[in-house]
Amino acid sequence: MSRVLRIKDGVAVITGAASGIGMGLAQQAAALGMRLVLADVQADALQALAKRLDTEVLVVPTDVTDADAVPDGATLRVRLA
């Protein structure tokens, strides 16, 4: 029995997406057909990345080290739907 990882049409939540590894993950996930929730403190860089990606993107400028600043999953789901 083979296992198949189904990625297309999935949703990836990526923190630190405005640069470095996070940006690379966002680009790869978009290329695989995933919808994205991108978070970073660098709002302008995050918006610029979202415009370059060929997929549905929800930009969440936030500091993930501050729990009070991070939207909960239910809020993100409503905003992405």
C-alpha cells in the first residue's frame, strides 16, 4: 500500500515568510498548488511576496512571538474561505 501526500489545494501556514527559509517555503508551497497564510513582522515585504505568488494568499502581518497578536485558527479560516 502506498501513501500519497495530498498537497494541492491544501493550506499552509508559514511564519517568517517575508524572507529566508519562510519565503522559500512559501514559494515552494505556492508552486505545489497550496493556498497560503503568510505571517511576519515585515508587513511590506510580506505584501510584496504575496503579489509575486501565483496562488491564494492571506497576509497576516504579526509578531508570532507575541501570543496576543496572533489570530486564532478559526479567525484565519473565516478570512481564507
